[in-house]
Amino acid sequence: MNGIPAMAGNKKVAVAMSGGVDSSVAAALLCQKGYDVTGVTMKIWDGRSSPGSNRQGCFGPWTEANIEDARKVTHKLNIPHKVIDLSSEFSTEILDYVKKEYLQGRTPNPCSRCNPRLKFGILTLKAASQGIQFDYFATGHYARIDYEENRKRFLLKKALDKSKDQSYFLALLSREQIARSLFPLANLKKTEVRNLASGFGFDVSEKADSQDFYTGSYDSLLGQSTPGVIIDKNGIEIGRHIGIGLYTIGQRKGLGIAREKPLYVTKIDPVTNTIVVGERDEILDDKLVASNLNWISVDNIQSPTKLMARIRYRHEEAEALVTPIEVDKVLVRFTKPQMAVTPGQTVVFYDNDIVVGGGVIEKAGGG
């Protein structure tokens, strides 16, 4: 079922439309195939000020213009468009979560959380409760869904265009969510999508992609920060930080410390409000522990299993042995040490193009 499956009757599809080029083309392709399409757009900005706005993100004043862009596309396609207010849910499920994680010295992945909880979750429930009927839910993500007869289940796979593949951000979707989803851009490259948008006459054909989930500066999101000390591995104070929530494991720039060799953040301690720094070899780890697991191609992992693991979206996959150690917890042992294993980030497990599952990094190392 790569991309858009063949029509079987008058199937209805709700398409999550962000006002961007990808979701716009996804909706247009479904219309071309004869589906009964309704565009649904999340309203997530609650009107709060976002000082430091210098880029377009999912959350911020830009969202009002994005909603209008989505409306224009649905008007051109002559399909219904519904704006669904999820500002309260986004504030609680994403913004509050992100703030809490950063202030605990972790680096969350808001997109990996938003997809299963809001976009493929609450949005679809609210759409149905407001009378929108649909057999499938579609988005403009670059990923594939296939049904494998032998396993009797739907599989999430990487997109054809590996440079745009977004399966990493979808790895925490439930099997039920995957089974009812469509990704019309599965077999397309970004250049092809922009060309299609231009051919459809969409004003968004050259619109830039969102750069982050939050438009404003992170210090405005986190609130009043508490400064503290930066120490080396021996506990010697060598600098000051402006608030632990504004740092992440592996960070090198912005430390304000001049040394002969570059220094990186190796640990963030929320209890003592301390940041530890060290040299590059000190941010290399060959193990991590992950929890909050979500398995897709298998029911679970019952014994040590060799897989490829990705610890950040742009991080290269690495060979690893994934071993269950507790209920809903695995030890991931890499063949080669990985740089900046970061608690709070998503780790995704692959078997070639198939997403086996994913989880949240609890800690680096296995102790």
C-alpha cells in the first residue's frame, strides 16, 4: 500500500493540512485518485507572545497564515476544510512536556510525541466527533506503509527518498494508527512534490519548510532560568551557565569557555543545577537504556536482537544489539560508540527499511 492504495468504493479520507507544500500535494493526489477528501487543520497557537521569533515553526504567530494557506488550497481543490482547535491539548501535551523535560536536564523530541498523541490521535478523534467521516487519515509525511500478508499486519517503512524520510518521527505511532493512515508522498522526492504543487497552481509551491516546532526563543518557552556553574569531570568550576534547560548533551557552541581543545556538554544535573563538560571522547557511549517502547513490526523483543538504531533524526543509523532488561525497557549496545546519546530523545530501530519500533532514551550507558 505504498503511497495511495487503489480505490475500493467511495472511500473517504481526512487529510491533515498544515498549509505547507507537502500536505497540500498529498490532498491533491488523493483527489486525483477519486477519494472523497476533507482537509483538517490543527489550530495549536494559543495567542501567547513568542519573543525571539526569527523562523517559521509549527507553533507561533505563523500558524494563522498557515491556516489561511491550507484554506486556499482546499478552496482550489473544491474540498471541505475544517479547522480544529487543539491549542489547549498542544499546550498540555507538548509545550508543558517539553518544558518539564528540559528543566529535568533532558532533551525531548516534540515531533515524535505530537504525531501519536495529537496529529494521529486527538485530531482524528475530534474530527470524528465533529461529524467528519473518513475511512483513512492522511498526512504529507515522507514514509511508506505496506501490508505484509505473512505477518498479518501493516508495516511502517522508510520513504523512497531517503534524504527526506520521516519514518523516525512516526515510530511511536500505534499499529492501529498506522493501519488507518495514508502517506501519498511515499514514493516521491521533494523536488517532485514542489513541481506537482506548481502544476496544481498552489501558491505554497515554493513555501519554505518549518524549521522547528516552536517559533520563539526557548528561554521564552522555559520561563525564568536559574543560572549555575559549569564544571569539568573533576568537579572544578570552569564557567557559568544561564539555565540547564537551554543546553543539551553534545553541545559545543555557546558555552562561553575558551580552551585549547573544544569542550562539549557531557552531563546535565538538574538536582545540583550543574552542567558538566569534557572533550569529545567523553560524549561517546556504546550503550543506552530506552523505555516507553512502541513495537510495530513485532509484538515485542523477547531476546537479544541485532537491529540498526538511530538516536536522532539526522544521526546515522548504527548497528546495535537490542536486549530486553525489564518490562517496557531495553538495553541497546552499539557495535561502535555513538556521539551524544541524549536522554529524552527518540531511538528508532530498523530492519533494513522496516521500522521495527522505537522508544525514548532514558539514559546513556547501561548502568
